Amino acid sequence: MSNPVSIPRNLLFRCKFGCPRLKSEPKGFAQFDAAGEVSLLGLFEGQHPYARLRCGWMEEAFFLGLSVRGKTQSLWVKPSQPLESDGMQFWIDTRDTHNVHRATRYCHWFIACPSPVGGRESASCGMLRINRAKEDAPTINRGKVVSTGSLVPGGYDLMLKIPASLLNGWSPQEQRLLGFSAAVIDRELGWNTLGVGPDLPLAEDPSLWSTLELLG
């Protein structure tokens, strides 16, 4: 008798979260509108929740705030190994397309890491090419994400400002829905994901991503 197939719970539904319009740029996690909280639903897959994520938008940029708590060990961040380092990866599709399994030119992959030593350059964030993409986003590496971070007892905070110039197809007045996914990675605490976990091709398949609705 064959073993039963285990289907990830987060494949059974797709979530849509509100992303509020901001009146001013947030300087830290607490300054984000609480209505922009994005629930990391990897807990349905048995993940231990330790991270919180909030989002917001203005005409000229998209904003993300990350708060990580519960660490007892030092950060593990290696510039030469960004995918294995503590931090966050996130994906944005400015066309919110869920019926394709390969990324389009409107899909973007970002990776952000806090600095283990703090200081002025307290965080870093860059863009990566998506594996098996039909076409790379033409905006890849044509600008810089504004990233700041702060170390706190038991964790860290990250604040990211992604300029509209980095998001191919960004048009809040015409396209209010964004495909979106995120994964917070920590060597001590494991993964916290918005939906499915690393056992599925989250980094390259837009059909696995959720939706953000730009409000306001």
C-alpha cells in the first residue's frame, strides 16, 4: 500500500492582504499602519512564528517593515552567502498573475539582511534574477533599495523602501493588486513564510504567491 500524499495546507487557499497608503515614510516597524500587517501563515505548516511583517505604499515607493524576536544566538550573515544568511527574501509581481508557473518581466526577487555589527550601513538589500524566468525584469539592479536596520535584545528590525523605479509595471492608479510572497530565514529559528515553505519552488513560481491590494 502506497503512502498517502501530504498536501501543504497553504496550497488549499490563496490570501489577499491590504496594503495601506502611507501619509509619510515610516522610519521603523512601529511607524507602519497596523492595517498593513501581513500574516506569515507558514505556522499552518508547523513553523514557529517569530517574525512580523508590515507593508505600505506611496506613489514613489513600496515599503516593508520586518520585526524578528526570540533569538538567543548572534546573527549569522555572510555577504558571500546571502541566500543562507539570516534575513528576508520577498517577491513582488506588479501584475498579480497566478496562472503561470514561471516568472515574467513583472516579477521581482529581493533579498535583505541586517548587519550583525550595526552602524550606519545597518542593513543591505539587493535584487536577484529569478531562476527559469521567461524574462528578467528590465529594472533589475538599476537602482538601490533604501534599507536600514537596528539590533534589539532578542532580534532585529528591518525597514525597506523599494523605489518605484525598481518595480517594472508599478502603476498604483491602474493596477491595485500585486502578487507577493515573503520568507524570513534564520539559522537559529528556522523559516517563517507567507504561504508555502521551502519544500516547494517558492522563489520561481508566481502561482504560489499571495496578493496585496493597494488601499487608499
